[in-house]
Amino acid sequence: MTWAMLRANKKDVEDEVLEMLSKPDEEAPTTPDYPHCDQYSGAFVLLTYKSLPIINVTTLCVFVYICCMKEKIIMANPKIPTTKHKIHHLITERWSARSFADQTIGDSTIETLFEAASWSASSMNEQPWRYIYAKRGSQAFDRMVECLMDGNQPWAKNGSHLFISLAKRKFEHKGQANRHHMFDTGAANATLLMQAAQMDVFGHLMGGFHYDKALVAFDIDNEEYEIACFGVIGYLAAPDALPEPFKSRELTPRTRKVVNEFTTHLEE
């Protein structure tokens, strides 16, 4: 069964959902069948079934099924951590993927991601971030792949889009050095990735690239801009699509330091 069930008629949906809910866990659908499960909220279900009564058995059944399946997917994904405190799901479900589907991200979605980045905070509202991006299949995309180090090329070439994140070194209005330029650009990249997570798009920022080669390939003025990183974005594919050692890395659980390892509480 796939998400196409949401487009079926009322009786088919009700019968199929009730059948699936009665099956044991080992017969339940697996994660690769549901790459876009995050889009299916209760509001979406009600919108999809706007021709039906607002409250009915079918709608309730579909909503419960979707919630159950999403919970199973999250619990089965080793990249989704268990946290001590309740962290927003966009943070816990964001991770640096390597396995990307063939599907291309639409222009509207791309523009949404960059607009989200533009609303990041920055010193003096300087907004020092700049982006150069290209879609898979273009010559510019291929040139970006060639700028990546060998450990990134085999999987990053499968993304929908690649981008170069630049940071403007000086304040526009003063002409003085902006010592926060890389910090602010990093914040914009984080904001972009949070928006991507909300839209079921996965990203991976990369520091492994040939700096001087990228300067020449994209005619970047190194005195005006510093390259912060390269990035790849796309829709998620199954880890099995990757060769080793990347497949194992895609399945390895994420870890983080505990809070008291990187914070100091001053009580006086």
C-alpha cells in the first residue's frame, strides 16, 4: 500500500486502512515506501476529504493510521535521536543525508528555502550570506561536483541541487571587516535546513571541497567573499542506494555531547 490510498474513494480507503491496522508489525509498510510522510497532517487529511463530512469514521481512521505509521518510521530511523528533553521535531528529524532520490526539487521549493535563509539573524542586519546554486543535469552542477573532494563526490552528485555558501567579508555601509560574517552565514544555512526539514527536503553541508578550484570555477572574488561550505539538497532515498562506506554511515545513529559538557552554569 502507498500514499495513493489518500486519493482512493471512501470505501476503498476505509477497507484498506482497517485491514492494515489489523496486520502485525512485521507486515506493516517500511520506511522507503513513505518518503514524504511528514506532509500528511490531520489538516491535510481533512482537506483531502473535503467532499466528505468533516468528522467521520474514514477520516478518523486515515488520520490515526498516518500518525501510527509516522511514529513507526521515526522509531525505526537510526538518525532520529531519543532526547532527554522534548526537542522540536524539525531539529531531531533534520540530519545530513547522503542518499538522494532521482526526484528534482521544484523552483518554488528552492526559492522558499533561500527565502527562509534570508530571515536569519545577522549582525547589524548585514545579511552577509550569498548563494550560488545549480540543478542536477546542468554544466554548473557538474563543475560543482568536480570541486568536491573524493569522499563527497560519489553521493553528492545524486542530489537535486548543489549550492555554494558564501560570506561577504566586510560591512556594506562601513567598508570595515565584519568579524561575524561566517557566523551569520552559518546561521542562515541552519535556517535553510530547518525550512528544508519542514518541506521533507534533506540537506548536507560539506567542508570537503577544493577551495582554490571553486574560486576559479565560479569566478569568486576571495577578497570580497569567503566560501563557507558547499551544500547538497534533495529528497531522501533508501540507504541501499549507496555504496560502502556511505551506506553504513547513512545507517549509523547520530550522537551528541550531553548538555553539561558544553555549558557552564554560573550561579553567582
